[in-house]
Amino acid sequence: MCIREEAKRQGEILSYHRIQETVLRTPGVKAGDPNTILLLTEYKNLAAFSGREKLFAAIRENLPSGTPGVLRQQREDLYETVGTQMFMEVPDDGRTGLKLLAKQ
């Protein structure tokens, strides 16, 4: 989180959110996993997204060795990536908000 905060201070990230899955418990049902965490990051543009790993590595290198909350292990040792998705916002051109995806 502190690496993303620094990237936000540098203007490469617009916002980020850490979302933890909740556990729903009702009689006879337990759904959810409290160990599932979603990290949602909004980048200023596609170039910032593409260069994120290089940026994060540079920020990590400049942090003092005893920075709280920063673990220096390999990413693979810390967590398992279940999936990644990228969403792009389509700029509003002032029309109806509907977009033609294909013509027959």
C-alpha cells in the first residue's frame, strides 16, 4: 500500500483500493473467504499501467530497508494471483452513452 501511495504522490496512480471479501454466515451456509483480497488500482493512462512494474520496483529500491509494511520477498512467495483484469473507461463523447459494438 505504501508503494501505491508513493506512485499516487508521483501522479502515476489516480486511486487505489484494497477490498477484502467478507464472510456471509447464515444458518446452514457459510460463503466467502476472508483471505481473499482484491487490489483495485486506477492508473492515469495506459502508459502508466504498462510501466507499473518498473515504477513499483524503482519505488521499492528507494525505500529505507526498515519501512513498515514493505516485505522484500518475491511476489510469488507472498500470495497467489488468482486472476487479473483490466478495464478501460470509454470517454464520453456527449452522445447518448450507447456505443455500437458491431455491424451486421
